[in-house]
Amino acid sequence: MPLSAHSSCCNRITARSKNGARREDCLALKVHAQIEEEIFYPQARQATKDNDLIDEAAVEHATVKHLIGEIEGMDW
């Protein structure tokens, strides 16, 4: 195999690996956020009565979800 073909092949494998890692990372972040929103935040809101803190976390999650969407839509 010529060096240029080997290099091209390795670049494709690396790109696939990066895409797979990106997808896995985004999925992990989405699952983490969903668990916090559905389980942790309601309990924390009830236990602390600190609605401002939990509301701030919800705003941060909206930002994170937006950024995850941008990352998922990127061409790599």
C-alpha cells in the first residue's frame, strides 16, 4: 500500500473514532442532564426550597442542550 493511501486510510479511521467519541460524549451529557432534571432537581427544590438556585440550573441546562445540539450538528 502506498504511503498516501495508508495516510488516507488512517485519517478516515481517526475521523470515525472522533465521531464515535463525540456521539458517546454528547449522549452521556444528555443522559446526565435528563437525570438531574427529572430526579435530582425536583428533590433538591423540595429539600432546599431554593427555587432561584434550581431555576438557574435549569437555565444552564438549556444552554448545555443548545451547545450539545451544535456539537452534534458539526461536520468533523
